[in-house]
Amino acid sequence: MFAIRIHETGSPDALRYEEIETPAPGARQVRVKLRAIGINYIDVYHRTGLYKLPLPAILGREGAGEIDAVGDGVDAARIGERVAFVLDAPSYAEYALVSAQRVVRVPDAVSFKDAAAVLLQGLTAQYLCFSTYPLKKDEWCLIHAAAGGAGQLTVQVAKIIGARVIGTVSTEEKARVARDAGCDKVILYSQTDFVSEVKRITNNQGVPVVYDSVGKDTYEGSLNCLSPRGMLVSWGNASGAVPPIDPLTLMSKGSLYLTRPTLGHYIATPEEYAWRANDLFNWIAEGKLRVRIDKTFPLRDAADAHRYLESRAAMGKILLTP
């Protein structure tokens, strides 16, 4: 099979399109013939070495396709089943081996591209809004990078709950995308100080929660947007890692909470994984959640896809297809 591997960390040029042996499933594993592969910032963190992988390594942590082989202990009737997975196997390849308990069924009403586009970012949006800080109806929240793939999904999940959403974006075009996703208010941080705007919108009260995937460039302003006892959910580092924070800063700004969640801890059991994934697939089938796919690249062009992701020009999900 063909796969994208790295032999050393670095720029997108480190991504190599290589032919390697097609793996056979082991005990309690399934082999998935991939039809669509999701690209996420965690892939960049692996490529650059921010998150360490043993090398050489196949990149990617999200994909959708059909089970085409099973290992011992797995019912052969599962061959042909439409499935998706996240985090549990490398996905920048034509095939992936996944634990049979760590794939979720994809309904016929959901395409492989939508499944691969929604799983990591959609599961993240679901756990952020339902579990990390459970949003309430009519409650304000601030979502940074609201026009990105994950941002749009988080906005939509917040609106499914009934919350009021302030989104930040960098351009007028992205502002239109954020409004289309459901933002009640949109701030162009390239033109306006987002802290002042949040205070104006909320009558100087601030918001009880900020969902911040940007990191270094926004974390201080995010803290300043919070109401007393509010929570900064720092769940991404698109602009760089957040520097160390003195806990006394949280006290002085209003007895604030700071958390750095990660998806793996919110889908640790098959039951929780299925609950969150089924929410997403049901919302898609019911028309409540729209997946915006920005661009699709052939697998061999993964380096170009990474360059596009890091340019921050994307207004939706980026996919690879084998």
C-alpha cells in the first residue's frame, strides 16, 4: 500500500509518499480500506515534533472507509461495514489497522467524506460544549477561529444547545462563514480589539467560557474576556504553545478556571465514544449539523495539504483521498 510517512520532524517537506507492506489485522483488529482521511492540527504537531512519535511514522489520526479484513476474535460478518475512527490508528495511508472496539459505524445517510471530516473536530466540539464546560441555553460563549473547520462545528453544536455565540475571525470572508455557521456576533480581530468588543456585547459582564484553539496569540485576551469564575478552555495551539501561567493571575482576574482538555480522555470508553459519534451522525442526518469541506487533496499531495492548513486560509475541513 501507499502511505505518507515521516523519517524526521520538520516542515511539510518531511512528508514522504512511500510504498510499504499492506498490514494484516491482528487479534481483535479490523483493517479499514480508507475512502477519506481527515487532516487536523495534531498532524502538524506530530510532523514538527511538538508531539513526539517514534520514527519512521505514518501520520494522521482520522479516517473513514469499509472494513475489508478482520483478525481473530472479530466476526467476519463485519467485513463491508462502513466505519470511521479517530486517534487510534495512523490514517495517511490506503489501509489502517484499528481495534475492533475503536471504530464507530457510519450510517448510510452520512458520506465517507463527511464522516472523515466531522469525527475528530466534531467529537471535540461535542465534548467541549457538553462536558468540558456544559453550555446552557441563552448563555454567551466566545469561540476563537470560528470560521475554521473545528470552529464552525463548535459554533453549530453551541447553537444546537441554544447558547449565544461570539466568534472571532480574521477577514470579512471568514466573518460571512462564521455567521453562516450560526454566530450571533462576529469580531474581526484584525480590525478590532476582541476583548473590548466582547465586553461591549456583554454589557461589560464578559463571558462564562472561552473556547480557544489559537493559543499563544489569544490566551491573555481570552482570560480578560471572562466573567468572574469563568473558564478558559485552551484546546489548541494554532499560533504556538501557551506560555506558563502564574496561578495568581487566575485569582486576580476573577477566580478563573483554566483547562487544557484533549479528546482521548473524553472518548476513553466504547460507550462514550459511540454516544458522542452518534450525536454527530444523527445531527448530520437530521440537517442540524453541516460539515463544510474546504478542499480535498490526493494522498500523495499531503505536503501541499499541510501547507494549506498552516496558511490559515482554510474555511472548513481539509481531506485526503487515497
